[in-house]
Amino acid sequence: MGFSAALFGWNLTLCAFVGARVLRSFPADGITRYAVGVIDEPHTLGMWKERVEEAKATFYAGLITARLDYQPEIVWPVAHMTKREVLDFLPPEVIEMASYCRNPAELWGNRFRPCGKCISCDTRRKIGHFP
Ligand SMILES: [Zn+2]
């Protein structure tokens, strides 16, 4: 059964797992950094420190059997930016590809409709980037 990655809510932990899988899927490329899209705004769900630790643990656990001869680094390239600054920085075609809704509803194929009710949809609406 296939599914579109945009059809369910992603979080730090799921991204870390996928990041580790991508890194180990291309060993010849010698990927040394995993970039996380965390922003400089208070996290509304709380337990922020624990969430970051969970993501780090998931990323490195996903590499235990990869037998790399180096330790990939986790980097936070937009952690100094607000969500609005990130959305203003990104090209529109990249924003369109990004999933942000925590509970998206499928419409057809790989197209989805944001729920409009979750915290991520609320944030997008407040900063003016809600489609
Ligand atoms: Zn939503």
C-alpha cells in the first residue's frame, strides 16, 4: 500500500527517522549532516527539550547498524528564524511541496487539503501563508 508523505502530520521524531534512512540509503555520497527545520518560536506542545532529545536519539538509533566510520552531525539552519521568515525565504514551489498540517485530509492522488484546525494550520493562517 502506498501513501503520500504529505498526507499525515510529520514531527521532529519522524523526520529524524527518515533523515537517518536517507543518509544510510546513499552511503557512497558520504552525507555528513542532517538538517532539521526547527524555528525560533516557542513550541506550543511543550516538552521542547524532550522532543529534541527524542529526535536526536531516533536519528542516531537509525544509524546504529549502518556501520558508518564517521558520526553525522545534526544541524539547525533555520533555528534563528521565525516561521514567517522561513516561509518568506523559501521559493513558492518549495512551500507548495512542504507538509505542515497535523491532520490533512486527502482529496485525490497526492493532493491534500489542510484541516484548517490544527496548531500548524492556525500558525500558517496567522502569518498569512495559508493557501
Ligand atoms: Zn491542519
